[in-house]
Amino acid sequence: MDFSYTDVQQMLQDSVQKFVQKSYDFDTRNTILNSEKGYSAENWQLFADLGWLAVPFSEEDGGLGGSAVDLMVIMEEFGKANLIEPYTAGAVLSGSLVAELATGDIKTMLVEGIIGGELLLASAFAEPGSRFNPGSVATSAAVDGDDVILNGIKVAVENGPNANKLLVSARESGDVRDPLGISVFVVDASTPGISMRSYQTVDGKMASEVTLADVKVPASNRLGEAGAALPAIEVATNRAIVAVSAEAVGALEVLLQKTVEYSKTRKQFGTPIGTFQALQHRMADMFIQCQLARSIVIMAAMTLDGDDSAEEKAKAVAAAKSRIGKAIKDVGQEAIQIHGGIAMTEELDVGHLFKRVTALDLAFGDGDYHTQRFAQL
């Protein structure tokens, strides 16, 4: 089987690498991280100009192809740079959901806005007690003539503070965990009745807890058929899981590289610690974990792009996220241990990378959750 990149994928990889080398060093990232918005609007527009925001969309929707392998290529490079911009939340998860559900003029408007960089979206799925299950929805959607009234609480809404619009999952019928009855609505972030408690996550990303109190939106803002949104949510979530897994692979490779480099310069008893056989064995194990993680993410991406059933695609994604969770713990913790106390300082990028991969482990379900999910599929 040929795992080499196509010309287009190689161009994508090269363009991200050039951007990082020229404009995204560690100090620049920290400046962006500590800014009011927590991301660079200038960089986001540059992403649009370079075509990166079009990567998650098919050519029929005006994108660059929309394959999961293409997405994996770009996300791996983002992981190496520890990119702070909300690419997964704004383009991958939200964009995939729009592509799966929306039709007609509203789809055109949303897709063009995302690809052009003018529209920042945030997907509000998670709720208190839902524990990574997108089908556990207590937020209600009551039809009132030509409008729909939304009531509920959404948590851990990544990019919520900066989003122009929210994609809100809400239940029109059934019990909290019924697979039927869930719809997705496009809600302007400034709509009366919406309140946000915004905060910075452990890795520096911006997120919100969103409360919807009698929020009125036109029924035409419903994406797709009433009560039939869960399969599309699962498809979009699976693509986002592959994206964050590929990002983790990139970050883990940098953690390994920096750990090996540090072991060659840090001396103990007058000798570089990299000459100690015990540490060599540990770094060899880190390398193996990185290779296993990358291989299974490639497998998951290729499965999503193939003709397998929805169940097989879900199993491949769950297996990848489970394996990534183990690699994050093994590689990340070893990197911190071998670096010692300096790794936990703000001045060293290793600590920032460790925080990011820790957050990626929890994104859309940790390794334990997806191990159980795989066993149930």
C-alpha cells in the first residue's frame, strides 16, 4: 500500500511548514496566546487566502476535496507548530456539520463564509453529564409558529467567545439519550437569551459555557430535517477526531525530537544524559509510540475516505483515538520526566506542547472512552 503524499498533499504540507518557519515561532505564538481574542485574526484570514479553510470541504461545496487524508496532512503540521488558531472548531467540526446537513442558500452562505474567513463558527454539542456522547441532548427546541425556542446549557464550546454563529444541537422530541429527535440550529451569537461564561482552557484555547434561555430563532435556521441530525453530528465528530489525532501525532513527534536533543546537551555527572542506556530505552519506546500513533491515524483517515460502512468507520476512528490516548500519556509524560523541572516552565515549549496533547487526549472523548466505544461497536 502506498502511503506517500500526492502532489496536492505535498503542497499543503510545504505551505504550512513555510508559514510556521516564517511567522509562527514560539514567541509569536505566546504573544497570540496572551492576546484578548486568543487567536490571530490576521492569521485566520491568511489561512483563507492560502486555501487551508477550504480543505475540509468537497469540490462540490467549493472546497479543495474534503478528504480526511488531506486534513490529516495539514493537522499534523499544525500540531508540530502548536497552532493556537481554532481550526478544528471553526473549520473541521463546524464545517463538516454544515456540509453534511445544510442545503440551499443557507449552506452556500455558511460554506462561503467559512472558506472566505469572514465567518467563525462554534459547535455547541456537549452538555453537563453527556460525557462525550453527542446523542445525549437535554437542550430543548420547542416549535412556536415559524420560530423555535431553545432552552438549555452547553459546555466546553471551543471558540465560543470568538464565534459569529453557534451550531446548537437541541432536542425536538424523545428522551435525553434517544437517537431520534435531535436537530441542529444556526444561532447568531448575539441573539437575546444567550449568555456566555468564557474562559481559557489548560492549553490556552478559548472556550465558553453557553446558556440558552428562551432563545428564539427562525425555524428556517434548522439544518436538515427535524429530529434527524445525529448521524451527521457523528460523521462530523469522527472527522474532527481524526483531525485532533493527527494534530497530536505532530505534537508528539516534536516532543520526541526535543527530548532527544535535550538529552544530548544536558549533563549529569559530567556526561550527557543521552548516553545513559536506561534513557535511551525510554526514548526508543517514545519513538515506537509515535510511529504506532501515526500509522493508526493514517488507517482511520483512509477508512473515512473509503466505502466502508458507518460502523466500520466509527470503529476505525475509535481505535485511533484510543491508541492516541496511550501515546499521549507515554510520550508526553516521558518528555516531561526526561527534561525535568524545566519542562514545566512557561519559557520552554515542551510544557506548552504537553498541555496541548493532554487537552487533545480529552477532546471528543479520552482513550478510555474510545476503547469502550470500540468494544461496543
